[in-house]
Amino acid sequence: MSTAGAKLTGRTVDPGHLTLGLVGLVGLAVALTVAPTPVPIRALFVLPMLVLVAGGSAAALVLGRRSGNAADGEPPDALLRPVLTVLFGLLVPLGSTLLLAVPRVPLSTRAIALSTAAVTLVLLLAARGRTVLPRRGSAGERVRLPSRSSVRAVLGVTAAVLLLAAALAGAIVIQPKTVDRYAQLSLDNPAVVRGEPLTASAGTRVVLRWTLRSYGYPLTRAEPRADVTVGGVAAVAVIVRQSPPVPADTAGIGSVSRLDGTVEFVAPNNEGLYTTQIAIAPSAAPATDRTELVVTLQVTR
Amino acid sequence: MSSTELRPDPVDRTMSPTADIGPATSRRRTDLVSRLTGWPALVVAAAVGIFVIGVSYRLSASGAPAQLYYLTFWAGVLLALLPGAWLAVTATDRHRRGWALALVGLITFVPKYLRNPFAPSYHDEYAHWHEAVQVLSLGRLFQGNALIPIVEYFPGTAALTAAVTRLTGLSPWSSGELIILAAHLLALFGVFVLAEVHLRSARAGAIAALIYALNPSEMYFDTQYAYEGIAVAFFVWVLALASLAARARGARRFTLTVAALLSAGGAVVTHHLTTVFLLGVLFFVASVGTAAAWRRARRARAHVCDSCRGPLTPEPGPDRGVLIWWAVLGGTAVMAGCWLVFVAWPTVSYLSPYFGGSLRQLAAMTAKRSSTGRVLLAASVQPLWERAMTALVPLIAGLFSLKALLMVRRERGVWSFDTLALMAFGLLYFPSVLFLFAPSGAEGARRSWAFSFVGLALIGAYLLRRFPDWGRPRVPARWRTPIGLVVLTVLLIGGVGGGLNDPYRFPGPFRWGTDTNSASAEARTVGQQLAAEAGPVRVVADQYTALQLIAYADLDVAAPSPGFPAWALVQSGDDPSRELAGMLYGSRFNYLVVDVRMAEQPAFNGTNYGSGDPLAGRVTPMDYLDRLDHVPWASRIISTQHLRVYRLNLPLLGQQPRSGL
């Protein structure tokens, strides 16, 4: 991390070749983005490449040729140029994504990669044309390659970043992991869930389907206890059926196991609205996991 | 800028920690300082400090005493930050200074990152993360947002996140964190360049960046995944690039102006409030420049006509630096105006209540109607020493500003109009502190600091770069370093303490009524289950459960207000009015999600249903929640230990259920 900029050696590369090389890198970045390339490669190569080329080109367009001194009374470009590279590295993908929104092009991987690459190439060619390519009557300025000391500086920065990343990872790993243990009871009568009333003729059997999901602990084979009340009193002729608990297949919501069940009871003999309460207590659950469903039952003649 | 301004700033040498002491002592001290601020030592200190911050979070998450985890946290931050900060200020090498500043930026990003590295936790983060996920899944910008409706019209954050996600394959959250880190570093370097341009000293630039890094918004608020964190970087760079352009010549002046306008465009499409502040500061600087030019011209005319009695000489032409500021202002105003009119018109109605409301509340407070006021740091576990330092920050800033004002008066004519105008803009911080006491104004006041601290950073840098030469009494050399470190520590601790409160800064056991520590897996899975069974339906829920339901289940949650008092379903012991029932039924808000923990403790943030909550500051009576199980118009269809989901059937309102069989 020393004054790398001052220690450049005399090794140079032809500017035309460098331009072609950068165009090739942008093309490769697009190909890697569109192809099913592993995330680490895309994150560590594609994004930095597009940001560096696009941002660096835009910075070159703004600042012109590298001066490396304060001859114009402005801060030396040595710091301004890389920082502007990052600034434009944000503005280029932002602008190219917003541009896609104008003709309502869907923001797919291919569209974003191509639009960003297109803007990058325009900036690259404009910047190379302005700052490096031969001018009237003069030979092109050859571009100096990084020296050994620059490489050492990059290695030093990499080592520092790795150490800081390791410390960050350690700080994350030591955080306590909490696993919430709870059960979730849901009604499986789609019509009721959608808002249709649960109706039954007086004295007929009523069937309610339910699903019990456990989070943080598995359900056991022991039957859960089920209590049913209708209109505030215990229901008549209650039959509870349930499947054995199975590992949950509900992708995305993280339950450990589930069991499905039904509860049947006889509807009251008088018409009217009745509050029907179903309480299920899983055997392996904490005592507080007694969960209830409450449905308004409309009894008709 | 004339060539005389290019000389190395003589005052920079006096800031050296070894100035004014004997050569042998100086050499020994320099060796020690060099070893302590050598890169390996610096990076190791930063790594150990980061780990200690992690330890403090572990302590707070485990319910340790607040004193312990606060002390551990600050031990970690100071260990990680101070060596880098010291090197940034004292380094004589430009690259070392740059890397030290980058390290400072990284370390000030870490506490918020560690707070929730893998998923959103703050209110605005849920809104922006959900927006980005929606944009990515539907492939279109401008998606509606139930948490912060205005986010729809400022797609900068979502567009950038979508771009990085598509290019890298990282998750939207990781992409967002990467963008925020880049923006955070850019903002610090932007302040560095700004101060270096204006104060003609790289050391002043580093001091300004450091002061900016200490602002109350910087460590937690502007490092959250939200639009302001990104837009602030653009804001700073508009000022830096315009300042550079105002001092440049030829083609570079043009390209720098265009770059400033591009940055302004980035701010316009990303964040409304940043755009407002940007227009304000640009107008202020340009106006000051014009006023100064007119004053100079008038004096020149008076001098020519009255004293010399000679032929009239041509008037001095307009200062081209002023024209740059007007050009950037004009361009920004046109972009902002077009964006507002053609894309983001709802912004007007969104922002107006904040301005009007806070002014009215402040006026009411001055009329001694204390019920509208708020108590700073109320119900906080923040240690007394951190509160004391928080109280010291405006005091120190005030003293610094006063001293700077006196020094600037003696140096009239030395500093450019834009330098003085930007410093004056920093004084906005002081009236904004008053708004902390008005409920609607508190957030706005805090939000203004990310901008006004740019000016305060210039003031501080102007003053501190000349630290030993402030006049009498002179500070002895051996005291300079300790004094500098103590002031830095007080500003750092006090600044962060004046920002977000404990539940936002530290993980902890479940605490009802905060966006962060009220988040539960139960609410998330209940929302996902409801969405699986009923689809993306409309729901009434408290403001904390709503975050989970919207972000993870894509449910449309009601935003209660006095005109739509949906809270009455829960915060009242009576049935909802016919009028409310009609609104709910007509708008298809057919589901109600209740977290019974609102009956166990009052909300930490004061309300469960936003500012109109009739039970603000109080626990919801459990009877109010239990009665929902006994009314015919609500059926509980999903249930966990703490959450209950009801299907509303409001046409049954007014009917009585029967008892018995």
C-alpha cells in the first residue's frame, strides 16, 4: 500500500491492443452473465470488470489524460480517478437499467447485461478516443503496465480485505442462534377461508378440516387433544380423525412437520349463528402451543 | 484558482503530532506512532475491533446489561476506528491517507451490517427489499409499495439492485448491501474531495470526511438498505464535482459540470428528500455567489466613479464559478421538475404533512402546549455517559462553528463564496435540533443531518487544520493528541447516540413495538400460510406485523388513518362502525391479523397503528382481542401461540350468535 503510482516501470502496452483487450473483457463479462456461470465468478469478475471499465472510461472522459499532479490546482487525479470510477460504476448500471424501462423491456439478466455492456462499450471507445488513441500527427501514447510494487500493493490490500472479512465472519458466527418453537393451526375449508359462510342444516353432521404445522420441533405420533365447543358448550358426537405426522413439504415456510385432520360434530337443532371453537394441543408441543380455530356456523332448517 | 493557492498548506505541518518538540523526542515518538499506525497494526486492530463489536451484539442478544454491551461496543468501534482515523488525518502520503479513509468507511459500515447481515430488519429496508424483489420477479420498475408508497416513484435503488443482482447472481439483499457499502465509501470520499477543493488541503479533506463519518445518520441510518443511503453519495458528489468544475478551465470544466449533473440525476431518480436538499443547497450557494459578485461589482463601480474620477472601466464580468453553480442548479431543477410532474407527482402529497405538521407542532410547543412535545431519549436503556456525550455534540459543534465564524471574519476575501456558502449551509444543523422536540419534525430533523453535516464537516476541517494556531491560549504540543482523541471520541459516541435508538442498534430479546426486535418467525410464516391459502389478499394488521406480511407474503396491508380508522377493529371494545365496515368491505380488506403481544406490553415506539392510534402508549386490553372470537363477523382461520388470523364477514355485523345447542 505504498506509493504504487510513483513506482510504475517502463513496461508498456500498445493502446490499440489495450482497447481491444478491454472490449474483449466486456464481451466475456456479458457471456459469463448470460451463461449459467457460478455466482462467485460473476460477483468477483463480471461486476468488477463492468464497473471498472465503464466507470474508468467515464472518469477518463471527465478528467482527460492522467496528469498525476496538481498542475491545474485540483486534487491530483491519483485519488479522484479511482473514486470517480466507482461513482460512475454506480451510475452506469443505474442509467442503463432505467433506459430499459423507457421502452418497457423486461429487466431480465440478458437485457441488463446487454444494456450495461452497450453503455460500457460506448464509454470505453469514447474515452479511449479522447485520451489515448493517436492524435493528429503524433504517435499514440503507450500505456504503462502495473509494476511489481503495484502487484505487491494489490496483494497487501487483498490480504487486509481477507483478514477483515474473516473478522466479520467470526463476528457473525458468534451470534446466538434462536430457533422459535411454535405450532400453527390452520383451517382447510377453502370456502370458509375465502369468506363463504360455514352452513349446515340443523342436526346434520358438520366437517371441518384442519392442518397442524410445527416449527422448531417435530410432531409425534401421539394424537393431539382436540376440544370442540359450539355456542359455548361441548359439541355432540365429536369425531376427530388425523393423519400421522409427516415431514413438512411446504417449501419456503420452514415448518418441520405437519399433520392433517378433520373434526366432525352434529350441528345444533335450532337455526341461527353459532360460534364454533376447535382447540388442538399437539402432544409434543409446549403447553402454550394449544391453538384454536373459531368459525361462525350458520345453522339453517 | 491561482498558482499561489497550490503551495502546500503551511498549517498542515503544525498539525503533525510531533511538531514543536525536541528532535530526539520527536524521532522516538515518530517511530512509535509509525509502528502503531503501520498498516499491519492498523488492519489487525480493525479486525479485532470488528470481532469485539460482534461480541457486543452477542451480549445484547443474550439480554446482558445495557452498560456491558454498550461499553463492549464502543471498545470495539474505538479500537477499530481510531488508528485508521488518526492515520487519515496525519498521513503525509496521499495513498496512505486514501486507504486509511477507506478503512474508516469500512469500519463505520460494519455495525449496521452486523446488525442484520442476511435479511431486512429496519422499516425502510423491508420496503426497499420488497420493492427490489417485486421488480426482479415481474421484470418492471415502478411497482406499488404498501410500506412506503412513494418508493414506487423513485426506482433508483430498485434499479441498481436489479442490475447488480442480474449481473452477479447474488441475492437482492446481498446486492443491496454491496451497493450501500459502495455508496457509503463514495460519500466519505466525496466529502474528502469537497473539503480538499475548498480548503486547499488534503489533511482538511480527511478531517472533513472523518467529521462527516461521525454524523448521527452515518453509522446506522444511511447504511441501511434504503434510498437515502445511495442518494446521499450522489448529493455529496454533485457538490464536489460542481466545486471542481467551478475551479477548472476549458474542456474539463464542461465535463465536470456534466458529471455533476449526472450525479444530480442519480439523486433525482433515487430519493425525494435528497433532491429537495440538493436544490436548496445549490440555490443557496449560487445565490450567495451572485450576491457576492454584485457586491464586488458595485464596489468597483463606486471606486472608479468616486475616487479615481477617471473614465469608466468595464465592469468585471460574472464570476464563471457562479455560473457553474447556476448551471448545475438549473439542470437539477429541470430534471427534478420533470421527474416530479411526469413520474412522481404523489410525492407532493406525501411530503406536505411532514413540513406543515412539524411546524405547527413546534409552534404549539412554544405556546406551552406540552402535550405535543416529545422527550428525547425517553424509555431508553442508553447509558448515561452516552446520553451526556449526545448532549455535548451540539454544544461542541456550536463552539466550533462560533470559533470558525470569528476566524473566517478575519480572513474575508481569502475564501471563495462557495466555500463560505457551504459552511453556512452547515449551520442548518442548529435550528434542526429544535425540531427534535416536535413529533412530526423529529424524523425530518434527523434526516437533515446527513446533508447539513457536509457543511459542518467543512467548518470543522477549516478549524481543526489550524488547530494549534487558534490564538491564545496556545495548546501545548503534548496535549494536542489526547485532546484530539477525546474530542473525536465524544463526537463519535455522542453522534451515534443521537441517531437511532437501542432496538435499532442492538439485537435483543423480543420487544414488542419495534421494527427490528418485534420481527418474529411466527408472523412471517403466518403471512406465508395466509398467502398460500387465500392469495395476495388485503389485510388489516398492526404496523410491526405488517412488515413481515408485506415483505415475505406480498400481502396488501391497510394504512390506517383518521379517515380510515381500521385500528377500531382491535383498539376498541365495540364493533366497528357501519361506515368503517363499509369501507373495509368495499375495499376488500377481508382479513385481520392480530398479534396478542400487543396486549402484553405497550409498543416501544409508542403506537401499534401509526400516529392516529387511539391507544398510543398503552397496552391493548386483552378483552378487546378476545372479543373477536365471540363476534359472528370474524372467524379465526389461522392460529399460533401469538398470532391470530381472522376472515372478516362484515355483512354479519350487528347479528348476535346463539348460545347452547
